[in-house]
Amino acid sequence: MPVYQYYEIFPDGSEGEPFDVSQKINEPTLKVHPLTGNPVKKYYSAPSINSRYSDAMTKKQLDPSNLQQKGFTQYKKDTTSGKYYKSAGTDPRAPEQIDPKKL
């Protein structure tokens, strides 16, 4: 069951701390606090999703040696000249450098 967050609205209009409620997806949104009877509002926040992806995994996958092993060609931009130079890949059809001004 999903866990939703709500916060209590006190009689003076201030907001209380968020609290969690386990509800089915098809259940209606809470209107009042289950203990105090004060009105509540749903608290929207970013979902917490566990996945197998992380910054470290992405960095490892984009490592030049990994890209080359998988058959990709990678280019890095030279900030001085604006040209792109091959940093990974062994495909002879891929140029060693790319000048965007000539494209």
C-alpha cells in the first residue's frame, strides 16, 4: 500500500509537521486528522524510488574504456578551439576530430 504524507492545519492557520498514512490508491484523500479532527492537507514531495541506478553506476557506464569495449566512440570538446576530439573508440570510420564549424 502506498504511504501518503499529510500535514495538519491548526485553528490559527499554522501548519503542523507532516505525518504518514498508509492508504489504498482508490481510497479518498483525508480531510481531517484521525486523532485531533483538525483539517489536513496532502503533502506533495518527490517519491522515494529505489533503483539499481546511481551516480557511480552512470559514471562507470560512461567511462571511456567501457564505451570502447561496447563498441561506442566518445568525443570530448576542447573548450579553446571548440573542436571535438576522440577520447574512446577504435572504429576506423570515426574521425579523430570533429569541427562543428565545418558541419
